[in-house]
Amino acid sequence: MTDFLIRNLDIQTPGGPMPTLITAPATGGPHPAVVVYMDALGVRDALRDICRDIAAHGFTAVLPDTYHRMGTGLNWTTEQLLHDPEAKALIQRTTRSLPDADVVEDTAALVRALADEPLVAAGAMACVGFCMGGRHVLRLMAAQPETFTAGAAFHPSGLRTDDPDDPDAPYRDACRITGAVYVGLGDADHLSPLPAMRPLREALRTGEARAVVDVHADAEHGYMFPGPRYSERGARRSWDETYALFGEVFAPRAETAR
């Protein structure tokens, strides 16, 4: 069984303290950071398990609670989302109360704090995100290209707005990404259907990103998480491609750390 070093921090942000979980390999550090952006269901065991998997692959996983402005410990289950109308309505209200700009602002504070974190190697970082967190990955890789040189957006959501000419539509940020990015999509995703992903794919093609876009057969929204929508094949390929990409970007530093 792999051993990990675990730290719980409160990162001081303009919106108040942001609880953040750090999970690192027990030996060989410090390691490059991978910031994990949560989905709409919040920080929960499924994300903590993902942090341990990231650490097992030689990185320091950093999981901020981006709902911190609205309260502490906000989280729900997939079953509540699918079968509890009141819980679903609350989840939707909560996500709508989290502007992308707040996440970008909080991440700037997080990056500054991580500069003094002994479990995190100096230099560039990676990021991964799910659902709204996938959108946040794209926002952050565009906003802080020198910090986030690699990333992965799994079943990203909310990339377009009601106004087709909106200059701040999240998908437009993709053309400003200069790092390496993996995007995992599901062809059975009804929240973010493939036609809605066309502007994102076009923006990635016209920009400078080294992008890999995978479409997974029969994969629904949320296919990365164990549960009723889980796609073992899609999740495994998504992680394999992501770790391969991160290995290429961070291999020289990983060798130095060892």
C-alpha cells in the first residue's frame, strides 16, 4: 500500500479562508503540483481518492474547496443529484453562485501560498478538473499560462453562454492556452453534448495549445466517477492519456526530484 503525506491548509483568499487538501508521495519530494478542481458535487471521498491516485503517480495533489465563500463542507452525492429534486435545485443554485472569476482569483492566492509549501516543487504546475472544474481548468490555463503548463478537463460544462457573441464565453479562453491539455468528452453526455463542444474544439485547433481531445463511446456526463454514470473504459483512457501528457511535461523535474 502506497504511503502519502497529508496536509490540510486554510488558504487566505480575498473571499476568506479556502480549505485545501494536499496529498503527496511520502518519499522523493518535493513533487510538481496538480491542482484538482472539483465538480458541482463538492469535495468528497471520490475526489480524495483521485488525489491519492495522483500522488501515487508522483505528483502532489492540491484540492481546494472552491465553494468556501458559501460555507464549509458543502457536498452531495450523485444519487441526490439524480433523485432528490430539492438537492438538485440547491446544487444548481450553488454552482450559479460561483463565478469563474472567483476561482481564478482564489487560485492566484493558492499559487502564492504553494510557493512556501515544502511538499510542492518550485516551478510550473498542472491542473485537472471535472464538470465545472473542467471549465475552471481551461480558464486557469489561459489566465496563468506560465503557472499551469499542463492540464486535463474531464466532461467540462458551461462553456457557452446564451449570447453566441459573448466575448467572455469560457470556450473562447481555449485559444489562449499555450500548454499541453487533455479534454475528455462523452458521446452520451446530455449536459455537455458533443455539438456544444464544437466551439471549444475549434478554439483549441486555432490556438497554440498542444491539445488531445478524446470522445468516449457511451460515456455520460460524470463518467470519471464511480457510480451510475461511470465509464471504466473512458475513465481509464482519460487517466492514461493525462498521466502520459503530464509525464512528458514534467519528466525532467521528476527525475531531478528522485
